[in-house]
Amino acid sequence: MELKVAVIVVYAAVIAFVGIVNLKKSSSFKDFFLGGRSIGPWMSAFTYATAYFSAVLFIGFAGKIGWGFGYSGLWIALGNAFLGVLGVWFFMGNRIRRITEELHVHTMPEFFEARYQSPGFKLLASTAIFIFFIPYTSAVFMGLSYLFQSNFKLPYTLALVLMGGFTALYMSTGGYRAMASLDVLFGMIMLVGVLTLLGFTIKTGGGLSQLTASLSAINPKLTTPVGPPGAWPLFCLVFLTSAAPFCMPQLVQKFYAIKDERAIKVGMVASTFFALLIGSIAYFTGATARVFLTPQGTPAAFQNGKPFFDALMPELLANVIPDSLSVLMLLLVLSASMSTLAALVLISSSSLVKDIYQGFFNTRASEKKLTLFMRGASIFFVIVSVLLAWMRPSTIVAILGISWGAIGSLFLGPFIWGLFASKKTVTKNGAMVSALFSLALCIGLYATGTSSPEAGTLGMLSSLVSTPLLSQLIPEKESNA
């Protein structure tokens, strides 16, 4: 226990030090939010990939999806790596970087305003980001708190307050450059951590063949290409988590900050390899939870004999990883989560300060005032997210599903078509109506009992199809649109 505490203290001190060092380097909004648009390939690769994966993957998704789908959950890892990472970098990376520079925009809501000549679209986008990123951030805080609860026997609320306070301190100091610098460290820790986890999971299970045989004995479908829930639920999970990155603001923003086209080429390869390794190992080990965890042997992972999905992975780690290396697992999930939290806090704060405050209330706000308000908004956003996490409204997978689904339904069509199609093909009215209709579809389906991955998938598919269709059906009155 003393070793764990010492390592975490050192880890926290390093993060705080980097944030304080970068405090003076982030005096302008452009520096604080985009690192001066000078982030190189390796930083860009790590900051994208580490923002993609967090405690939501390692604690929530790996546990619940692995338990339900078995090895077929690996399709999600493949989709994430080759569509959500490689696809985004290859098809959109350079275009996002170039067009946002040409339009002189810093945020996704500003892109919507400039592309569609619509301040209303900017207000809609910035409001949605703030609203739907709160539950996403809360899900990450929940995952971290469960992990600290398991490792340090801390009360859930105390762990939540500690993580929230540290995140607020870290993000209110250094901004994007500090985050990108630390993401390289976080990424290295994650790589070492998942390889260690893979090795000990296979060893503890008696080898890969024995582990597979044990899982198959529980349910043969757990080792088949399509797990017990079926093809459609699996497709929805793959699509939701792999297509949403094409329009998720915290991931798209990475291309605003990247230095040049060469950095995109290098970053594309590095981030794809990273995502493939991290995702595959997370879902594989999650699938083995049925082998190692039982209500009799690990009661903390079950409630009334049924699996408590958010507790499965913390208990699995405790069972397969030696005590001497358990601190590495703690750092693995902590590193993945800190990068995601930083990205979410940064984007959400900018939606309040840059898009709403400066965009609608004080267009002449100075760089110094914007940066100061960004720091304050970061703290405010963390507080709201921690309060929601304290309420524990649902499982981590459900919370992430509705957050990603809502944002994807609102943004996917208007953003992708806005980047590649002409103004005559995709218009302001068509994009706005499509965004609102697809969001309403997603929320409506979820409210009537549809699972969050399915509701998000249908909303995002609607967004992709309806944006160009409605642009042709709805007359465009504004001549400059």
C-alpha cells in the first residue's frame, strides 16, 4: 500500500509540475487551447489515441462488453483502430487542419458558424457540447473512483473528490500544450501496462488455449465471431465507438493544433498501432472475466448474484496481476483517464468561453480575459461533472453511449458533409434540420427504452443520410448560405 501511495504522489507531482511550467507558455487563448498550432507528430499521435481511451474503456466497456460478448468484442477494437483512428486521420486529418486555418476558427462550433453562415448553429453546437460532455466526463470519473476504491479501499465519494480536484488543478494551469506533453508519458505507461496485463491474464488462465477452452465451456458462443447478444447489438457498439470520432469535438480538435501535413502522416501510423494494441488487449481481458470471477470467489464484482459491470475489471485486475505490479495497472487506467478528462474539460470550457461568451456577449474580449475565463470554466465543468458522478445515474457503458450517441447524431452529418461537400449540396437549413431531427431521434429512442448504443447508431446513420437529402428538399432563403 505504501508503494502505491508513493508512486501516485510522484505521478501527481509530475503532472502538476508540467502544468505549472506551461502556465506562462499559455498566456493567450490560442496557446492555451491549441498549443499555438505547433504540435508535432508524436505528441499528436499520443494525444489523439490517449484521449480516445480512458477508464470508460478499461473499467466500463471492457468489463460489460467482454462479459456479454466474449471474444467477439474484439470487433470493436478493430473498428476503433481502423475506422475511428486510421480512417479519421487518413480521410479528414489534413483537411480539418487546412480548412480550419483558412476559416480562422479554433473550435467546432466556430466551424459550423463559418461553414453554414449561422450563429444559431454555433449556439446549438456549443450548448450541446457542454450538456452532453458532462455525463461523459462523469463516466470517466466514476471509472477512476471505482478503481481507487478497489485499490486503496477509499470511499467512493472521497476518491471522486480527490480525482476531481486534481483534474481541475491540472487543467486550469497548463492547457493544451501541457496536456499534449503529458500524453506521451501517459501513452508509454498505457503500452507497458496493457502488455503486462495481457501476459499475466494468459499466464493465470493457464495459457491462451486453456483460457479459450474455459470460456467456451461457460458458453460456446463467447468464443465465436458473434457473441450471445447477436450481430445487431455488436454492430451498434462497433459503429457508435468507431464512427463517432469523425465528429467528436475532443478528437477533431487535435487536428486543429497539429503542425503540418508530415505530422499527420506520422501520427496516423503511430496512433493506429497504439489504438489496435490498447483496444484489443482491453476487450480480450474483459472477455476473460467470466473465467476468473464468480459470485462465490469475488463477491465484490456481483450484486445479488448478478455481475456489477463497473466493478468487473477492477476485480479482474486484482485477481490476475501480482500485488507487486498492481500499481502499474492503477497507472494504466489513471493515465488513460487523465488524457481523456483533459480533452473533455478543454473542449467543454471553450464552448462556454470562446463560443458562447465571446461569440454572443463580448466579441472584443481580450486574449488575457478569454484565457482567464477558460481556466475558471475548466474548474466549473469539473465540479458539475463530479456532482453527477457522485449520483451514479447508470452504468458507465450506458452513460458513454448516450453522450457519444447524442453528439454523433447532432454533428456527424453536418460536419463530414460540411468538410467535403459544396454549399449548394449541403445547406444551412438542411444541416440544421438534420442535426435537430437526428438528435431528437437518438434521445427519443433512448427515452423509450432502446439501448444507448442502438439509439446512438440510428441517430448517427440518420444524420449522415438526412443532411444532404434535407439540403435538397428544404429551400435555402439566405443568399450567402
